[in-house]
Amino acid sequence: MFIAGIDEAGRGPVIGPMVVALVLVDENGEFLLKRIGVKDSKTLSKMQRLRLSKSIQVICRQVIVEVVQPSEIDSAVYGRTAKNLNDLEARIAARLIDKITFTPCNVYVDSPDVNTIRYRNTIMKYLSRDDIEIIVENDADKTYPVVSAASIIAKVKRDSIIEELKKVYGDFGSGYPSDPKTRAFLRNIIKGRRIPPIVRRSWKTFRNIVKQKPSGYNVVI
């Protein structure tokens, strides 16, 4: 029996991509994840995550990562065929599950939806196979080491992307709406009338700042 976990990093920021990761282990691999101290990525330092991510990739049979760009996020939540971010995340989870090459397999998914049955049904709607058991739970990253491992992989990948983006666009802070540095960055780029592709234009924070722009500024969102 194989076990896989799915989790994301970067769901909430107004700047940068969301990263969704799947990791798959055999039963011995699950034991090894526990032994090396894998746990919820939010409780670990950046250096701890980086160190663990290297060990995770050695232990796992499969590691699959998908980077979801702001443009895809915007289309999912604000475009003509918009649904919501949960639907997009479920669709990506299904894409990752379809790439699993080891069976039989149970997949544990951290649910962003309080209604875990609804979220599981959404994943199943997009899934192209029926030979894998899907278990969806809230806070699964705190319960299952394999989901914690996916959380770590996703977070490390996103951190590396953010570092590269800052080299190009300058320091925009954490990218989260509550960060004053992030909000200042958004105000500055709006004044410059050029919105880089790293910004999630559908986010309320960005749209509110656009509304506050000086008269005469024409910013397309």
C-alpha cells in the first residue's frame, strides 16, 4: 500500500503564485517521515523546511509540484467562467492525483473548505481515475506526516520563487494583504500604471487600492 499527501502554500497572498504539492511514500517511507521530524510547515523555520525538503525528496517515491500563476488564480475567481479558489485547488489536486504511478494508494488531502465532503466531491468530479482512495480532512497537515511533507515541499518551492521574484521586482514584503510593505508596493506599481504579472488582480486588497488611485490614472484590472 502506498500513501500520498496533498497540500498547498501561498493560497492567501495578493502577490506571487500558489504552489500545490503531492508526495507519495510506501509504508516504510511514512515511518521515515515521522523519524526525521516532518510536521506542519507553519511550525518550522525556513532552514528547517529547507533541510527537511531535501530528505523528503529522498524518502518519497513520487514528488509532484504544480505552480499556479496569479493569472490562473484570477481567472478562477474573477474570470468569465469563475467559480472560486476552492474549485481551482480541487482541480489541481485532481491533476496531481492523476499523475500517481504507484497503486494501490490512499491520498490524504488538506481541505481548504470547511465542508470536507463537498471538497472531496469536487476533486472526484475532476478526477480521471477511480482506483485511488481519497481522504479529505481539515488540518490534515497537522495529522498526517505525508500531508505535512507535501506542505513543506510546497512552501520551500514557493519561497524559492518569491526570492527570484524579488530580484526582478524589488522587495514587496511577504506578499500578504496585511503586510504594510506589500500594500506600499501595490500603491507604487499602480502609480506607475504597470501591473506586473506577479499580482493577483482579483484580490480585494489590490482592487481597493486601485479604487483609491488619484484621478486621471487609468489602471485596467
